[in-house]
Amino acid sequence: EAQVTQNPRYLITVTGKKLTVTCSQNMNHEYMSWYRQDPGLGLRQIYYSMNVEVTDKGDVPEGYKVSRKEKRNFPLILESPSPNQTSLYFCASSLSPGAWAQHFGDGTRLSIL
Amino acid sequence: GESVGLHLPTLSVQEGDNSIINCAYSNSASDYFIWYKQESGKGPQFIIDIRSNMDKRQGQRVTVLLNKTVKHLSLQIAATQPGDSAVYFCSWDYKLSFGAGTTVTVRA
């Protein structure tokens, strides 16, 4: 089954404790992306990757890092999480974002205390 | 900046009626448009797409209309069902700007 898998689905942690949210897709998609979703603000793009070793900032990259060492994986790293990063996070992948729809994971709800 | 606007944040519709959700965009060079549906607790899911060389595309109970003259996109849902209750997002362009979406509530 074609899918985008995020882990963990839920996480409560404390300020400053580094965390990584993993994302994996099994569709051999070149494009992957991370979004955060906050009430009233919709989905905002954090980082995206056009291919292995190619990443770029989205609209709200501050406080986040990503890496793309393999085609299927695109982890989101919060080096020093803060309460304003409490949000619902989605990973997505696409064959080509300008021509094909994205497939989304089921989300990761992060709470930073 | 670019507009990511959806005209109404909420829409309440009677079961069995047709629903229309609207979206405006500002980039006249946009080539590919997508509608997504997000159910509670899930990620957005693809509903239907349309390319700029078309002005209408139909799926199963859904139709997308594209008016490039006024840069307007709409999603029509025929015979709305309780399972259609969700947040709907329009999307376009390379970076896929989403906006806050329209929440559709279906009344029994």
C-alpha cells in the first residue's frame, strides 16, 4: 500500500530537549515536504526536498532542520524545541509537486512544555 | 505576497444538497490546481485536480471549475453526504500554498 509514515504520532516533551520526527514514503517519490498546521493558519510549509541531498526552506523554517540522505526518508529535527513549536505536523511526498498531488502522512502532534 | 484565500471559512449544508467551495488565487501563471480534503485526525487527501488548459473536470460526485480570467477555483460536491464533513483546501503552484481551508459541516 502506498503510504507516508510518520513517527511518533504523538509526543509530549519539554523545552530544549532535541527531538526527531521521522517520515518515510514507499512510493519512490522525489519530492518530500514538512508542514505544520495551527488553528486559523492552515498548513504552512517548513522545509521541502526536491531529491536526495537537496533541501530548501519553506515559509516557516526557523527552529527546524531536515536531512535527505535517502530518497524514502525525510526526518524533521527540532534541535532545541520551544513551546511555540507545539503544533500538528504533516509530512508529504509527491512525484512532482507542480504536476502531481501530494500524499500526506497522518500527522504528528507535538506538545512542547 | 500571493493570495491563498478561500472565500468562506465554514459552510453548513443539508444532507443531499449540493455544496460549492470557492478559492481565489493571485498567480496568473499557475498551471496546476488541486483540491484536498482533511478529515478529523487525518492528513489531507487528494480529491481532484485540474490543469490550466482545462476549465472543468469531473470526478465521482465532485467537479472542479477553473476560471482563469478571474483567478477563481471552485469545488462542487453533488448530493452532499455526512462523510463529506471535513476541511477542504485548494492548492496550486510549486510550493503548494494551502491557506486555512473551508470547514464543511453536513446537517442530517
